[in-house]
Amino acid sequence: MSVALFWLLALVLYAMVSVIGGRRLIPIVGQLLVAALAIPALLLLWAEPHLHLSAAELLAPGWLDLAYGLCFALLLGYILSDVIDLDLSPACVKIALPSFLVPMLAGLAYSLWLLPGERGWLSAIGIGLLFSITAIPVLFLFLQSIGYPAADSKRLLHAAILMDFMCWSLFGLAHGSSQPTTLLWPLLAALLPLLLRSLRLNHPAFYSLPFFALMLAFEQLELNALVFGIGYMLCLGYLRQPFVLPLAERHWKLAMNGLAVPLILTYGVLRVDFHGLDQHLSWLVIGTLLALPVISKVLGSWLGLHWADPAAAARIKWLESLLLNIRGLTEIVFLNLLLQLQLIDSTVYFGLLLMSLFSTLLPALLGRHVANHEAKARYEIS
């Protein structure tokens, strides 16, 4: 009963911050603030001294594992559904390649320098890819909130989709190559849209419901749900079959922001050993985790933006570099996947969680007023 009370109170905290933040705070920012600050305080100041519950006991119930698996599969499927919207253009590719490669190489160097031999080559690749991710849903919301011109928003969003497609695909293949037997059924299941089309089933529900059901099944069976999700979306794109969420957008966002994201974040944070955090992670590692992903991502994005449009004003290129550095929801799902596969430990997880919060707040702290000015200027010119 006490465990359920803790989880209920945690969800209430997320809901309160969402209501208080309202339209001024993008949901993931409030959720990251609660996960990084309120959940550790709730554990250390209330659950442990008053309920006499440790983090391990709070994570022990079987129903929690089932709820986590369900939420994770739904959220991963939701993020992978962006793949179907990918529209390659020369400008998109020129922006995406440096913005992906520079932080990827920085992440690999970080793993080899400060975490040598920690978890193996797959861990190093995972951290490198994590440095490269841009959170598509949060980027979209931010561009909407500042009234960025539609053409420029589309260019940035499709570059972000391409980068995330490369991240998820490379990790799925790298993880699958270490366990080849886990790839067969996901790859075969990814061809299901071809069978559905041959049966002349065209209603979107026939494609979305099996997708989420199979994502959950592969997640529970510990098969490669990531490869399945990407392959399924590529098949839908090949068939030009639109993908529609199984719930109305308002209900879907309520389920994601009210339950799935808070549960996933809290589940990850509770695996952090806060009592021994300062012993397991040096200030050098923490500082590097906060700074290196941001610096490398902004630099790579600037190089890509300059390659795509050398004549663009420097202020616009720096602004859009900050925007492409936004992390948020996509990075959290990838981060929890690495933790779930034991490719990073809980202290590195917490450091990267703080980096995600810092990266997502950075455009609002440094670039929002500039963004409004530049958005108006671009709109007037176009």
C-alpha cells in the first residue's frame, strides 16, 4: 500500500507542475524538473525516513514492471512513428550529417576517455548516438511557440527526423548484431503492412493497432522492438499508407504526459544510488556530461547549417543550432533504453538526465527573445 502511495504522489507532482506551468512550460521541461529535483527529494526526505522504503523496494512490484513495459513500448512506438514523415532534401541532408557525426564522435571519445572498458563497444556506440539525438516533438512545440516560419520549421524538423532515424537504426542494428537471433521475428513482423495491403485493408486502424500491440509483445519478449518499429514505418512509407494514432490526439497526449513519461522518468531516477552518487561519479565526469554533448551538438549543427546555406546570417545559424540541440522526450526514451539494457549505469544515467534538462532549457534561456525577433524578420522577408 505504501509503495502505491509513493507512486500516486509522484504522479500527482508531475500533474501539479504541468498545471502550474500551463502554456508557459513545455511539458517535458516540467517533467524533467520533477524527475531531477522532486523525485530524489521525495525518496530521501519522505519514502526512506517515514515510509521506511528503499528505492529497490519501490521498484519491486510486478505490476510496476508490466506498467513500465507497456508505457515504454507505447512511447517508443510514438517516437518511431515520426520516421514515416521523413522527406529528404539536399538541405535536410547537409544539416543532418554534421549535426549527427560531430556529437557522435564526441560521445565515442567521451566513452573511451572517461569510461574506458566500462560496458563494451555497444555502450560506447549508445552514448555516442545519445549525444546526437534531437527531440522532434519538443522541437516542434518550441518552433510553434515562437511562431517560426513554416518553411524553416519544416527544414529543421526533417533534419531532426533524419538524425533520429540514423540514431535509432544504427543502434537497432548494432544491438541486433550482438544477438542476431532476436532480429528474425521483428524483421518478419515489420513486413505486416505488405500483407495487410494485399488483403485490401486500407483503414488506418488496421495498421496502427497491430503496430502498438507488436511493439508491446516484442518488448515483453525481449526481442528487438526497435528494429521492428523502424522496419514497420519504412514499409508504411513505401506503401504511402498514413499512420494514425489509435486514440484521439488529446487523449493520447493525456496518457503520455499524465502516465507514460512520468512513470518512465521516475523508474529510471529511482535506480540511481543517491547516497553514493558523489563516490561513483567525479566532478570531471559530471561536468563533461553536461558540457560536451551540448558543445559538440551545437558545433555540428552550425557546420551543417553553414553547409546548407552559407549566406544565412550568423545569428540565425547559432539560433537554429541551439534549437537542434533540444533533447527532451526522444533522448529520455533512448536513455532509458540504454539503462534497461545495462549499457550505462545509474550515475551516468542521472548525469545525462541533467544534461537533457539543461539542453532543453537552453533555447528558452538564451534564444527565445532572439528567436522571436529572427522569426519576425524571416516572416517579413518571405
